Amino acid sequence: MSDPHLNSMMENLYWWGIPTLFRCPNLPPAGQDIALVGVPHSTGNGTTERDQHLGPRALRNVSSMQRRMHGGFGLDPWSAAKIADLGDVPFPRANDNEDCIEQITRFFREIDAAGARPISVGGDHSITGGIIQALGCGAITRGQPVCLLHLDAHTDVFTKVDHFLGARKSAAHWGAYLADQGKVDPGHSMQIGLRGHARTLDWLQPSYDYGYNVVTMKEFRQRGLADVVAQIGEVLAGRPVYITFDLDCLDPTIAPGVSNIEAGERGFDIDEAIGLLNAVRGLNIIGGDIVCMMPTKDSPNQITALTAGAVMFEMISMVAENIANQARGAGT
């Protein structure tokens, strides 16, 4: 069809055409500013909650509806940056978590070498370990460790056990082993939204021992969004920022299709979550991920997938805005 209005109408029909993330072209990373990646991995969670590998397909299926302008930024991210869907990380030994983490690292090293900034959808939270093994101290960070904006109901720094039901580089351990490797700088990283009644009273202690800047959900409610946003700016300014967004940080009423729901305390609403994400707008965002979607537990209207798409769109828009600003600066 040659009519751009008709094209736009059709491209927003999620049931039509070949599903790529946000209708982006399926291309390799060379020449791209932003690389969208599916990471369909579940064995890092170590439990029967394994349907997280279906997350990338679920988001692809609905994301065409969210190929939009960013009204708040006054930005068309799809023309501001070169953005491609690279497809999915292959997992020929999908039930072997440790092999899968290394497959992720190899895949993302190619993206890093190409100079594209990856924004990914998982998959359980162990995927962040594989991704940052590639990005930390790499080309995009110019040899520096990654500084995290980590929104989650859980710390993922559980050093009290050496594996989680057989998975060593698990969804429960990446926050520790990446710091041990020097790939993450905990002192300039934020963990926000931690909540729930834990299995041990010292569950936050490993995060404090590593030096992470922790804001529990109770502390967030006491301090308020503006105060926490100000702290994020102070902690992460001038550093390579990686955003990792576990959907269980959200309240289960708006994200029911996630693994490890914490139902005993209210999570973030979507405005709070977007407000926290926008705290790093204009900073050096080198990538991000959205994890722990369980499409088989989602509502019939696919609200969790749609919410994950909104979060991913926000990350894409912030990176695209940086790319556009850099291009304008280079042109003056």
C-alpha cells in the first residue's frame, strides 16, 4: 500500500503481518543505534515457573499497537534512531542454565562490538547476568563497569546459597556475581521497589554488603517519587547506565502475568514506574531489559504484555532521544 495513512492503520493491527518488536525490521546489529532482542530463557529461575521463555513472543505479538510517538518527549523514536529487531538468542541447550548464560554473553558481545545499544525482553532475570557479562567494561561503556537502575521486588543478590535449585548463574545470583567480576559498580547502582515478607530477616544484607543503594518499597512510600528520582540522578549521573526492569516490581493488578508475584504489599503503579525510568532521561543509557513475564498467567486482554511493551517503549524513547541529541550536537 502506498497510502501512508492506510499503512499506519494496518501496522497497528497486532494480528496482521509478521510480528517483530514494534514492527521494526529484522536486521543484524551492524549500523543500528538500538538493537531489540528477545531472550527466551527460563531455566535460570530454577523452578516450575518456566513459561518466562514465552515472554518475547508475547511482546512481539502486541507491540505493533505501541509503535507510537512519545508525546511527553515530543519525539518520533522510530525516525530519531536506527532500530532493528535482531530476533532471539538461540539456546540449543535450553535446559542447561549455565550454557544459556554463556550463549547470551556471546550474542551480546557481537551487539556491543557493533556499537548498538541493546534493549531486550526475557526470559527470567538470570538473562541480565549474561547480558552484562558482555556489556560491562566493554565497547559501549568504554571500559567502565555498568551502573544499574534495577527495579524489582527482589534483590537478586542472594549469596546465602551457592545455587538456586541447580542454577548457579541464576535469577537470584546475578547481582552478586556481576559485582564480583567487576562488571557492575554497586556503589553507583540503585535497587528500588524491594518488598514482601522474606524467608530470612537478613535478606537485604547482601545488597548492603556489596554497597548497592537500596530503596525498599516501604522507603519509597515514605520518601515519595520526587525524592527517589533525585537520588537516582545523583547516583547515576555521568556513568554508563543499564536499566533492568523486573515486572514483579509492579502491582499484580496491572501485571498479573509474572513469575514470583509479591501480593502482600502494593507494588508500583505504571505512572510511578515510568517516573522512575524517566529519572535517567538524558543520562548515558547503554541498554536495558524487561524480564519475568509469564504469558500463560496473563489476563485475557494481555495486560502484562501490553505493560511490558509500554516499559520497553519508554526505554527505546530515552535512548533514541539521546541519539537524536547527539546527532544535533554533531551537526552544529
